[in-house]
Amino acid sequence: MDIYQNISELRTSVRSWRREGQVIGFVPTMGNLHDGHLSLIRKARERSDRVVASIFVNPLQFGEGEDFDGYPRTESRDQSLLIENGCDALFAPAVTELYPEGGMPVTIVEVPQLSNILCGAHRPGHFRGVATVVAKLFNLVEPDLAVFGEKDYQQLVVIRRMVEDLCFPVEIVPATTGREPDGLAMSSRNQYLTDNERAIAPVLFAELRKAVEALGSGKQTPEELCRAGLAALEEAGFRPDYFEIRRASDLAQVGEDDLRVVIMAAAWLGRARLIDNIQVDLEYTSG
Ligand code: PAF
């Protein structure tokens, strides 16, 4: 696997692959790779001649008081895992390579309508940071396709919209959330959980599943289901930020005619902010 820390070397390689007509698949990450990330690499591998991953802990998407400094950085382990899973190139720039002026770049990319709701309401500026860095990475890697995990469902919707609005010639490929055997969605932040919190954490996914079943039975309104979800999370020891049912395509409030919805929740458990979601096709679940 080739490892690039600077932009010009990365560009020389990817452009030579592109001239040869090779399909380039891209997986952006912040490192500390787990099996969820590796499934994204494998998915890119199936569809591409060359797979490029990036590891960059992007300061722009962390708010004040968030875990930018403490975010786990495990470079050499990550490199071995990428090699084992068939990655061809890793772009791992220093912060100064992507943001030479330091701090906030003058040009930013923002999808405001999708960025200030749900997680964005609790993490102001987060999706602006994500959209800006992903736009930069797309311009550097120039991939044909890029794989994003469905665990970060709002991020996926934001990136899709950015790609559409700014005419990036990149296919966004969603990948199913990787889960532990007890259902907990894989996340680098799971390692912040104490043993006791780790035992409670699967309740988040369990409550989402209960809401899916209840939605299908039609006995409760979406509002009642969300209130019940929030109460159950609090009861289990979480500090929930939200439990919501939204239209899957654009995260709008659900209307009566919407058949494809997503049930999303975010909740703190100790130091870890956990997020998860389940997409639901109401056509097939309604009883
Ligand atoms: O999902 C992530 O790991 C990050 O938000 C991303 C897409 C790599 C941008 O920094």
C-alpha cells in the first residue's frame, strides 16, 4: 500500500491510475479503524480497480469541548488493517497540509437545511466541517465512487446532497452498519464506555427496533413512539439528544404519504455520544 502525506504525491498517483482508465474507489475515515470501516474498504474493493482510504482527524468537524485531542489515533495498526483488506493507497495528511492557514478555512461548504437539525442541532458546525473536508478530499482523490457507512445517516444525506448540488462526479455508495453480536453499532467512540456502560449500550439499538415494530403495527403515532423511545433510553441510564422518525430521503418531518422513513437516535452514555438508526419501508412493515 502506498502512503501519501502530501497532496502533490497523492495527485500524481491517482491521476496516473485515472489515465489508465482505472476505477477509483474512496473511503474517507478518521482512523482508529474497526470492522465497520473495513467493510467499507471491502465494499469499495468489490467495485473499484484502486481503493484509496484517507485517515484525517478533521479539526473542523469537532466543536469546542469535544474530543478532538483525545480522539483515538492508531496509525500503524490502521495501516496493517488497510493492507490486509486490500487498500491500495492511504492519504494521511497533517492538519497543516489540508488547512495551511490553520483554524477555519476562508472557503467552507455547507448544506444548511440538512446540517442544523438532529445531530447538527446538538453539534453546531459539525456538518459544515464534514462537508468542507469531504469536498476537499473529493477534489484531491477524484474518486469515481466513495463509500459511507449508514450508521452516520445524517452525514450520508448531507454528502449526497452536496454531491448533487455541487455536481461532483462521484457515486455515493452506502454501506450497512457494522454491529457487535449484541446489536451495538460499531464506533470508535464505543471505547469510551466503561464495562457497565458497555452492557447498557445495546439498549439504543433495541429501542430503535421496538419503534420499528410499533410503527408497523400502527397502534401509536410517530410522536408517541419517539416519546416512548426517549423515556426508555433515560430509564436505561442514557442522556438522549433525540429520538426521531424522519423521511429517509431528506430527513424532513414524516408526512402521511411517506413510505420510506428512518428512525434515528443519539444519546450520551457516560463520555460516549452514541448514534444509531434503522431505515424502514412502511409498505412492507404495516400490518
Ligand atoms: O465519518 C467520518 O469518519 C468523518 O466524518 C469523515 C467522513 C471521514 C469526514 O471527516
